[in-house]
Amino acid sequence: MKIVEDLSELREKLKDKKVVLCHGTFDICHPGHVLHLRQAKEQGDVLVVTITGDQHVSKRRKVFFHQDLRAEHLASLEMVDYVHILEEPTAISGLQSLRPNVFVKGKEYRDLVNEETREEAALMEECGGVIFFTDTDEFSSTKMAYLSGLMSEAQAQQPLAEVGHEFVDISPSPFEMSMLQEFLAKARELKVCVIGEQILDVYAYDYMGYSEGNKSLSGREKTRIIQVGGASIIGSHISDFIYHLERVDNGDMIPNEIVKTRYINADTDTVVYTHKEIDASPLTEVPDLRGFDVVIVADFGHGFINNSMAEEIVKEALEKNEVFLAVQCQTNNDNLGYNLVDKYPTAHYYNMNQIEAGLLLREQPKDLNVLVSALSDHLICRHFSVTMGEKGALLYDDQGWSTLPPLSNKVVDTIGCGDALFAFTSLALAVGMDRDVALFIGSLASALMAQVRGNDRFISAKDLKTVWKVVA
């Protein structure tokens, strides 16, 4: 049987052979995988492939195929000799048990240095083996998902920064590319848990208008686009930057429905009517946050996290595990005035917009000095940020506060901008980046999302590098 359960026993069986190991998810097996595995087999006598078990897969999307099906598919390939399912997110235990002569990785990992790759290199050196990087063209299961009709074209297209965007040039600026490189290197070490609602955003085209009197839409639907938003898009954004990601959301609960449908006039590219369906189960168990470096809470106020659960999350994060806690609470028409960030008694970092800041303070100071002073007195935290629409954003720490104007010359949609800023500012602050640099990184992410409809793309490291060069 090509699918094996014990790698140590397999190593003993193959003690006189040159053993090659590949590791991955291998969800939608595509030509890139085949070429990669074929080149791997050429490096030795026996090719063993380990795959990540379903519950440990950390991707922008969930796996489409169960781990047993993925293993069976790989086992059917002529160049693969053995397959093993690893119940962990990395190849480390597989390397320890199999002790291969050659560990094969794709060329995209050649210049990646983080905790995982350093441990892999140390293990290979310990057992007298080498790491080999294939030189096959890079393919993407995400791209294949689009070609199979399982993803929107926009989600499959990368990079986000190369779709005709317009950004503000603030050069000369103090923001050097080395700062971004430092951020990327440090973020690669992080284990992050994102907690919050998964929201489905639906965009329906083409409608001319909505009659309040008749409660009816005029027009005929031609296209319907479904995007995953809420806390899920925050996880998707940062998944390209960190070591490990886990989500705690309503996706697997019953009921779990939070759907926001926007009816669009394609000629004017404006929303003529929005309909909401909200029927989500509350979070009933406090997430186990052991082993995480960062916890990002994106609370959209739809009943998923109540007040007592918010307090329990703070205790679990800060008192029991001492992780970096970032919190964002959204105010909307369904929760106006009661879903505010002080629902979480303390955090390392809070994010809010200017309206939410005013609701928190029971007033709306026009002077930013007054606003910052009042918020710093009200909140128990190291950092907070306030997004201010056309005026940009500000970020505070105990040394002062900084502001940046919007970095986008064009705004298609503001949905997702605040979430993007929050996601990347959280990571930057968690790894100790300077306040100004953290705000700049978050503002770049926000500018990228301002120029697309909703959350139809995810931000990649390549996107940030491209836009950094343009803006700074």
C-alpha cells in the first residue's frame, strides 16, 4: 500500500535507499505539482510525499478535497512511491521521522527565511541531507480553483497592485524598502488567530433603482458576484505574510448566515439598495489561544461575540497566554451605539473609525489633539488607530501620534479599506515596527482595497512591495 502511517518504519525499510521527501497540501493537483514531483523523484531512489491534514491547512480558502482523497490522488501518480498524512501544519515531524536524504521544495521558497525554514535546514543538516529547490514554473491551486469555476476571476488574479491602480506619490519619504523587508521577515514568524464573523458580500448587477413605496427593484439581474468578507477577509489578507493562521468564525455553525446583498447599477457603478440576512449562532466556547503570538478580533456586531465572551477572550489572550491582542468593533445600522471597542476591557491595539470614536466618547471632537487625548484617557491599550475617510488615518502610542492622508487617488469602494488597514497595522505593531511605519503599511493596504469593488482580491507581499515603490 502506497499510503503509509508510520514514517519511522518506512525509513527502516528504505535504509539502503536514497529517500526524497516532498511536502504540501496538494489540494487541486495541477501541472505544476506533477512537474515538481517528477523533478523531485529524479533526486533519489524513492519519493515520499507528506500532505497537511485538513484541520491544519492554513490557506486563503478552505481545502476542496478531504485529506484521504488528496492522499489517494497522489498515490495514483507513477512517480510517487509513498504518501503520508501529517497531522500538523508543517513538515517538521515528517523530517524528524523519515530523515530523508533530500528534502524538495519549490523555487518560491528559495529566498524565504523564517522559523520553519531554519528548523528544516537544521534537521536536514543533522541527518546529513540536503534541501533541493525545483525550477519548475510556479502554478497556483487558487488559480486552478478559478479555472474550475470555484473562485471568482478577480480572486484568482494576482498581484492586486497591477490592475491599473492610482496611488499618491509622497516621495521623498522616510519610508525605505528595508523597513518593508524587516516587516516581512518578522511577520513570517507569527502564529495568528483571527476571531470574528464570516460575512458573505453579494453584488448583484444590473439594477436601475429601488422604490421605497412599492418595496421593489427595477432592472434585470445579469451578474451576481459572491465574496467572503468580515473577519475571513482579514485572515485571507494576512495569510501570505505569516507562519500559521487559524480562524474562529461562524462558518461551520448552524445557523451561520450573515449575507449582505448590494444591488448595483452597472452604468453608474453605484449601490441602489442593500438587503441583509442575519441569522448567526453565537460563539459559546472560549477559543484556546495557547501557542499564538497574535490574536486579531474583528467584531462586526452581529451577535457572534457577546459582552461576556468578549471579556473571556481578553482574559484568555492577555492573562493566560500573554499574546498580542488587536481589536476592532464595527458600528453599523444594526448595532449603532453598542458595539464599541471598550466591549473588550483592554487590548494592545484598538482600531475604529471617527464615528465609532465619537460614540465611544459620547462626543465628536473636531480637534484631533482633543480626540486623541480623550481616547487615550478612555482606553486601556498601547496603541489605537482612527480612520477618518478623506482625511486619512491616525495611529497613537504612548510616545505620541501620527497621521497619514489617503494614499489612493481613486476610490471605487470603501468596503474593506478599514479591515485591510487594521489587519496590517496589527501585524506591524505586533512585531514591533515603528508607529509611523506601521501606519504606512496599514495605509498602503487600505489604498489597495479602495480601488476594487468590495473584497474581490487579497493582498500579497508582492502587492505591498509594488505599491511601496510607487508611493514612497
